[in-house]
Amino acid sequence: MIVGVVLAACGVSVGARAQSGQTNLPVAPSAVLTAPGAVTLRGPGGVVVERATAGALPLGLDEAIDFGLKHNLQLELDRQNMRVVQGETGQVINALLPSLTAVAKTGAQEIDLAAMGFKPASLAKFGLGKNAIPEIVKVDTTSAQINVSQQIFNLSAYEIYRAARAEAAVADLQMRLSRGNVVLAAGTEYLRALADAAEITDAQALLRQDEEALRQATERDNAGVGTRLDVLRAKVAMQAQQQALIAAENTFAKDKITLNRTIGLPAEQELKLTDTVPYAELAELPLEQAKTLAYERRKDYTGLLAQRNVADRERRAVKYERVPTVAFGGFYGVLGETTGLYHGVFAAEGSVNFPIFREAQFRGEREVADASLSRLRNQIADLKVTIDEQIRASMLDVQASAALVKVARSNVDLANEELSDANARFAAGVDDNLRVVEAQAVVAQAETRLVETEFGYNQAKLALARNTGVVETQYKTYLGR
């Protein structure tokens, strides 16, 4: 820890702190904290326990992201880590400031002069009897003094102070990185739930069509102009669509539980999604411009740069351990018998400390600091290449998914047109309902594929925003909201 290094720099020794490496951490599960609309109970030990509301909680995409930013556990851990770093920085500053303390003492002492080598017979040379001074002496004394100490010249401690300030920037960037991850996670889960809702809507519409086809087939069979086979086909198609609807509703329910967990709501909280599936074409961003933006805005990359700055400061602190340090210390106060006279006492001293016979320790610390700095430089270079790869892949995903959405929409129109034609032919008695059942299956597949491609397109745009480092501030722009 930085505090330990600083204390060593001011008194014992300085060691290089190991760097943590890339800070692209996964998003931790959310803590169950207070959320609007939930009933809050306080259990043993002050633990907050939430109960879901009786009705469905209206929730939009922006609200879901706001909930996640307020209640995600990883962000709460990062906030506490920020407090730890700020506390350590305060200790570092205090080590460089003057230290001023006040001390007051009073006490009673009993001294055995004989035990300390005093011989009563030695008083004869002063013309005193050997019993003139007792061998056991009791003394009550009281003292009060003010002590002061100050590091006047300590380059190593000063560099550690600068490293502590840089460490605060690292903690802040880590929290910002976690915020971006939360926005990405909450946005993705909300869009997934919207896709599930769209699947349910499509399945319900197709089920109504199947029910109507079954009604028509039954009427034709009863009128003697149809066949029993048409009725069986219609029933099979309707039941298959009922199964698809049940599966879609189950998926929707489970994904809402995941969304609740991500944004910090109770798992049993019923949600009413108020937004619709967003769709907007994304303006193409030049590759070099996207890379430049990522190098400026991505918190994992800028966090590594800040860690490199910390490591460089600590390396310089190790280097300056060979430099002599200058310090000042002293005190002023009064001392005397408790019921007698008091006299002023003081001491003032300056010191210059030269490190001798510590070359092996200095070289070892220098090797550790150099290795930490070299490791961070390699991580920065590797992440830079990774960013280039991620942005290129994200751009390809956005382009491909946009083309897939257009094709899927065209397929839905064609499938609906085919289904309409098949229904007309069946109603006119020109054909049986086999073509209708087949056309309905094609429509169901086309609708499902459209939902999947729209979700994939929005997910690709969010991933591109994350890879360029702007997902928290510009997710609305990327989603076209």
C-alpha cells in the first residue's frame, strides 16, 4: 500500500508497489439497495431488505440505467475503494507536514540511592553525617511540553506523495470504467427484455391467425366442402404456436429477473417496460477517428496510463532513497516538583541522515520498480492493439447487423404477403390449408428473425459505444433515442 511506502520513505525504507494491470473488470452482481417503488425493511444488523411492490413498476431504458448506476455492487465497492485511496493520500500528506504534539505528565517516584551506587559514607568528605540524606528518596514531578518534528528535505517522500495523488486518479478512472460496464449491462438486459416482449406480441398475433384458420377449417368441414385433414392441420399449427407463446413468456419472465438483478431491484419485482424496441441507423464513424476517441475516452486505457504514472513516481522515490534527508525536531516545556518550582526546559536538534551499507536493498527495490513499470508499458501497448481489434470487429458487427435487419424486414413483408395469398386461396376453396400452415410457419420464422436481428443491431451499437469509451454518455445517440 502507498501508506506503507510513505512511512518507509520517512523512516525506514521504500519498496515499489506492485501494479494491478489492466482494469477491465467484469460487472459484479448488484446489491439489493433502496429503489423507488420498493418497500424497505431494516433487518438485524441494519441490513436493508427490500420487498417488491404489489403492482408492476413502470420502467424505461433510462430509468433502468439510472437504477443500475445507483445500486450496482461493483460501483459501491469502487466508491469505498475511492475513500480508502483518499484516506491514504491524507496520511501521505500528513507525513510531510510538521508534526506538533503536546504532552503533560505527572507522577510519583521512589528512588533507592543505595541501589544506584550511592554510599552514605561518601558524605563525610563534605562534612555531613552519613545519615544526612536518606537512602530512599520520594519525588513527585510534573512536566508539560510541546514537541515538534519536520521533514525538511526528503525527495523520496515527496515523490511518494505525488504517486499517492496519481493513485487517486487511478481509483476515479476505475469507478468510471465500472459505470460504463453497468450502462452496457443494464442497457443490454433491457433491450433483451424488449426483444422478448416483441416475441410474445408476434406469437400472440400468429396464435390469433391460427385460431381463425382453425375456425374456418372447422366450418368448411361441417359444411361438407372441406376435409378432416384440414382441421387436424389447423389444430396442430395452433398448438405449436401455443407452445411457442409459452416458451416466449417463460423467457421474458426469466430475463426480467436478470434485469432486476442487474439494476438492483428485488428479483420478484414485476416490471412494465414502457419503451419500445429502438431502431435507427448509425452514422458511420471513420476508423481512425474512432480509435483516437477510444484512446482518449476508454477508462481501462487511461487507467493504465495513470497506473504507469504512479509506477514512475514510485520508481523515482526508490531512486531518491540514496539522497540524504534533512529533518528537524525538538521540544519546549516546564519541569519541576509537583508542589514546588518549575523550570523551563527545551531541546532543538537538526539531523542529516546518510544511507550507508544499503546498496543491495536499493538495487532490489529498483529492480522491482523497473519490472512493474515495464509490465505496465507492455500492458498499455497490448491494450492499444486490442482496442484497434475491438473497434474494427464492432464496426463490422454494426454493418452486418444493419444489413440483416433490412433483409429481415423485407422477409417479414414477403412472408405476410404469402400468408395473405394462401388464406385467400383457402377461403375461395381453390386450395387446402396446407399452404396456409406452411405460410404461417414462414411468417413466424421471419418475425422471430426480425426480433433477433434488431436486438443484435442494438447490441452491436452498444458494444461499439463501449469500445470507443462513450457508452455512458452517448448510448442514447447510438441507439437513436
